[in-house]
Amino acid sequence: MFGISIEELFLSGVTLAAAGVAPNLFWIAQGGYAPMPVLAVRVLIPSVLVVFAVLGIARARGQRRLVNRMLAGGLAGGLATIALEIVRITGFHLGQMPGSMPQLAGVLLLDRFMLGPSLWSNIAGWSYHYWNGISFGLIFAVAFGRRPLWFALGYGLFMAIGFLVSPAVTSLGIGFMGRNMPGMPVTVVLAHLAYASVLWWLVRRWVRDPEWLLGRAAHG
């Protein structure tokens, strides 16, 4: 017998796919591939609804392991984003960040680039920012479970490098990987390592099953 049912494997895969949508939309929009408002309506909102739909289906089907991982990962990711923000905001006030990324995301989401931020664009931007943190927490908990600290830090470093090499950074006018603002890459890396550390600590306490998804699927 496999350690994971086909149903759980399928629902986990749908969760990972849906959670992986939001973090990619910002750089897609900044790369000029599609406008952020269009992506929000056609891709972002449906992906969020899919995550909640899977959670509801998993609860109804008695998939307690997946439900535990989704709830633990989502909450841990949201709380870990606070740690990321502490580092990011500190770097911003020290002049090591070119601007407020959540505020910029909100301006793009509500198509206010020529008008500037507003209350609603700030709410939209911060909501999107925290959903990204929740999404990365979901992905970590569902796919990997209770991994060692070094693994979580590697996950955070992967997130940081992924952001730094994306068109989102180049579009800010600070060069590839922020080379024209040396403190910016340092701030980004430290912020994501802070996120990963808190995520690891919370997931270790809240996720009941220590194995990771592929590890369970491989057991026979």
C-alpha cells in the first residue's frame, strides 16, 4: 500500500498548483506579459477560490492530513510574512529598498500607476502580499512537511533569488538583481531567511505528519 492515496495526491497537486499562481503574477505583469488587473481577475481570484475549494473538499472527504497541512502552512506563512516585513521595512527606511513592494503591487492591481496609491490600492497590495506569504507557506507544508532548518533556509533563499532575478526587480530601474542598489539584494535575502525561519518553526509545531509528499508516495 502506498503511504498516500490517489485522492490525497491529486488534491495536494491541485493545492500546490493553485498556491503557486499568485507569487508569479507580479513578475509576469512587470515583465510586460499581461496587465496586472487582467491577471487578478482571470487568474489570481480563481486560484484563491481553488485553494479554498480544495480545503473544503478535503475536509468533506476526511483528508485530515491534507487539511492539517493546508491550515498549518497557510497560517504559518501568514505569520512568517510579518517577520519578512520587519526586515523589509527596516531596509526600506534605511534606504536599501527602492520602494514599498506591497504598495506598488496595489497600484498595479487597481491600475493606478499614473494616479498613485490610494486606500483601496494599499489594501489590495497588502492583501496580495500576504496571500503570497500564505501561498509559500501552503506549498512548503503540503509538499515538504516538517523539514530540517537548513532545508527551510534553502527554501527561503530560493524565494529570494527567484525574486531578484525576475523582471520585477529590473523594472524598478536598479539593474539586474538590484546591482545598482547593493543593499537591496542583502535586504531581500535577509527578509526571506527571516520568513523561512519562522515558517520552519511554526510548521514543525503544527504539522502532525513529519513526512513529505513524495516521500509518502514512494513508500510501498
